[in-house]
Amino acid sequence: MNDNLNNDNSNILLSFVLGAAAGLAAGMLLSPDTGEGNRKFIAQKANDLSKKANDLSKKATEKASDLSKKANDLTGQLSTQLNDTINKISKKSSGTGTTTTATTAAPAATTTPVGGTTDTSGIKKPKNPKTT
């Protein structure tokens, strides 16, 4: 499906470019200006577009650099805050003399219907074999 979407977009872009080229050619052929005048006009527009593209490229590079600096600053701030929080928690848990950890009670050993027992780890142990 994604390949079809990319292929459709490529076809649309190609159609647009071909249409623009055909329009430009028709405009040049039907223009009242001389060939030299048309070439100067095209050269001037190409030069203008090149300058605009350069300006946009510089602005995009500056924006990307600014965003990169901001991201690095935020990463540093978050790292500092995280380390501070970890240190505070560490000091609280070690500074009081008592450690508070969550524990759960292990289940007591029970007799199973087969006759074996289950220890606190949940592993069933067989009965002691009878010796004769």
C-alpha cells in the first residue's frame, strides 16, 4: 500500500513538472519578446530563485542549529534534575537508618491433593519415598 502511495505521489509530481515545462515552452513560443529578451528574463528569474533558495537554506540551517542547542540544553537540565532527584531519594532512604522496601509475604507450605508439599518458592516437592 505504501509503495502505491509513493508511486501515486511520484506520478503527480512528474505530471506537474511536465505541465510546467510545457507551459513554459508554450509561453516562450508565443511571447512577443525576442529570444534574447526571453533568455535574459529566464536568467534573471533563475538568479532570483537561486538567491531565495540560498537564503532559505541559511535560515533553515540557523533554525536547525538553534533547535539542536535548545535540545542539548534541555537534555542537560533534565539529566541534572534526574540526578538530583536520585540523590535526594538515595539520601532519604540511607539517611534515616531504616530502609523501606516493599516486601510480600511468601505463601506458607501447603499439602497438595497428590500428597506432596509446596515450599515458599512454589515448587512442588514429592513425598519422601517409602523404604522397605
